[in-house]
Amino acid sequence: MRRISMWLLSTVVAVVLLFSYRTSTNATTEAPATAAASTAGGSGSTSGGKTYTGSVASTRWGDVQVAITVADGTITEVTVPVHPSENGKDREINAYALPVLKQETLAAQSADIDAVSGATVTSDGYVESLQSALDAAHLS
């Protein structure tokens, strides 16, 4: 009888702990848009080249938008003006994922880059928006 009571109690505790675990939520409030982010597919001039902004890619954790600066047919800079940042987990993931994605973009000079482990959803949105920016810049 004692074993059954302990088993029942431990099962109830495990179920309560599982249901009380909070995951990140998909809040739909938009991040503030910058001037470059407000013109999807648009372009602007900077001192180092021309900036092309990709379309906003909606992911289940939030929107992602990429802007690239192109000089002489080469991507010289990558920014991500819109990315999920609603909670601490989003900020933590993107703090390490976005620099890796930017570095891979500059190295590959295309959207043919690997997803960052642990940030697959953001990586997919990043690649989608990056491809849109590359299309606007007439790059492959």
C-alpha cells in the first residue's frame, strides 16, 4: 500500500510540474519598424552602397526582416531590423543566432546558408526575408 501511495503522489507531482511549465508565447505585437524596415523590398542609399530591405517573413515566434547593403555587386553589410524579441528566450536565442546568420550571409554572398541549431524558426524566416532582399538587389 505504501508503494502505491508513493507512486500516486510522485505521478501527481510530475503532472503538476509539467502543466505549470511555461513556454514562450507567440505574442503578435510588432517590433518598432525602422525607416529601412518600413519599405519592404525598397532600397536606399548609404555611403558604402545601396540598401535593400527584404519582405517581412512571419514565423510562429514573430516576424523577421533582413536588410542588406550592396556595393559593387557584393553584400557588405547585413542588418535584421525586425526579429522576435517579445520575451527573454527570444532575446537569448537571437543574441547568438543573428550574428551567426549575418556572418554566414557575408561569407556565402547568397541565401544558401545553414540554419542555426536551436533557432530553426528564426533561421527559416531570416533566409526567406534575405532571399527577398537579394531578389530586390538582383543578386542570386
